[in-house]
Amino acid sequence: MLPLLNELGQGCVLILGGAKSGKSHLALSLCKGFEGRKVFLATAQALDREMALRIERHKKERSGDWETVEEPLDLASAVAKLDIVRTVIVIDCLTLWLNNMLMEYGDDVEAIEGAIARFIKVLKGIRHSVVVVVSNEVGLGIVPDNPLARRFRDLAGSLNQQVASLSKKVIVVWAGIPNLIKGQ
């Protein structure tokens, strides 16, 4: 049984899966009927025309009762500001956020790990809202052939594990089919 967000109270739900597996669709579906404020916290950046069109298409797919907040780097501060009673926050997605940090901070792994630590601290401190976190599972493929890709894979795996450990529910989506792997 998938979580009913109105009954969850507060805390975190993690949705994992591959690219285009149905994660974002599921996140929004879980929020249907949520009785409160709905915030979509987008991490994507429109760095090219294709991504700009993709972002606009996704905005149109969300119903008018969604507020969109765009934050490519300081996810911890954005979530902390949004932790208000009767609010659901959908973060889409952690791997884009991680990519943004790798592009911003380059080889400064300490800066990236510091941002991740701040984000995890904020998630652990959620007191008023439900946070639905979307992330890609990138660890099922081959070992990447270059240092940047390996660093991305390693950081994504660690980030997903940290979020999963503090989440009340964890759902993996395979080909559009959700599978609850943590929680009831």
C-alpha cells in the first residue's frame, strides 16, 4: 500500500528509480487530495533549449494548485523555509541537484559533501511538512569510465542511502510500477 500523505503527518518519503521510470508522476500522484499547501521544489536549470522546453512542459503538467520554487544549489535553505504546517514539498530531483553542485564546485568534494550534510540535517529536522524526495538510482549500471562520472555515481549512492535512512517510506519505481520497500 502506498503512503497516504494526509495520514503521514510530517517527515520524508523517498522515491527512487531510473530515468523516465515514472518517479515524478508518482510523486505528484501521491499528493493528489493532500489537504494543504503544495510546493514543487525544482532543481533543474535551463542550460539549453531542450531543457528549457522540458521544464516548461513539466510546469504545465502540474495542476494550478502547485507553487513552484526553483533552487539549483541551496536545497537545505529552500526546504527549511518551506517547512510550514500542512505543506507538502516535492523535491525533483536530487541527482540534478548533485549534478548542479558538481558543475558549480568541480573537484571541491568537501563543498558538495557540506551541502549534502546541511540538506540531510534539514530533512532530519522536518517538523511540520511532508517532503517527497525524487532521485535517480544510478548504481545499477557499469562502473563509469571517468573520474567525474564515478564521483557522481558514488555521491548519488551515498546521498540516496542517507535520505532513505531517515525516510518513513521508500518507494522504488520500475517501468511505472511503484514498489514500497520501506515503511507500511
